[in-house]
Amino acid sequence: MFLNIVIASLAMVAVFSAVSPSFAESVDTQTTITPINSSVGLEKTIVPFHTPKENKLPWGFVEGKIANPVEGHPVIIQIYKVDEAVHFAQTNVHKDGSYEYKFRVRDMTNDIVTKVFEGDYTVKIFKVVYLDKSTTFA
């Protein structure tokens, strides 16, 4: 599964990815799978992201590709600052297993700038997946 979280700034502030494009830096992610039944489970991935104070561009996004998605189950995205929930969303999974969710990190209305996100956050991403029969769970 490839996971990218992108927060835009000037050119590009940071891309957190399991695969590291030339302009990105690699970040450790935490992924766990909790079985729901004998064939499907809930995969949870936790990834940090940072929006710098000098951010000038308005959008960030969460995207990825699920190798073994269960049809009909959206991806749930939760964003936390410390332990406080600040943004929840869900997005559909395409037939190829890919998903994307775009969100505002900065807004400008009537020449007034509102920083929706600034600083350090934790992103939790939940996906329903088919279990690999060779995987064992404690």
C-alpha cells in the first residue's frame, strides 16, 4: 500500500510516502490490522504531518492505493492535533483500489487569511481489507 499525505506550501512542503519521489522525504508509518471476521479486517495506518507557519498554498490531501480493498467500504480519515480530533472525513475507494481526499489547510476570504491547519498533526486512516490467509494475529 502506498500512502501519500501532501501539504502544499511555496512549492511543496513535504510529502510523506512509503515510496519516496525526488521531492519527498520518507516517513515511518504505523499500520495494524484488526480482524473483523475470518476473511476481512480493519487496517489502520497512522502518519504524522506538519503544516509550517509560512504555508501559502490552500490544499492538502491524503491518497493511497489499497491492494486488497473490500468493495462498498469507504476509507475513513481522522486528523488529530495532539489528542484532539480536528477533522474527520470519508472517501470512496476506486475500482483500482486508489483513494484520495483533498482538504483545506489555508483559506483567504475578503483578504483575511485563515490557517485551518498549522503545526503538527496525526492522521489516522482506516480501510476495510481482505485478510491474507497466511497472516496470523495475536
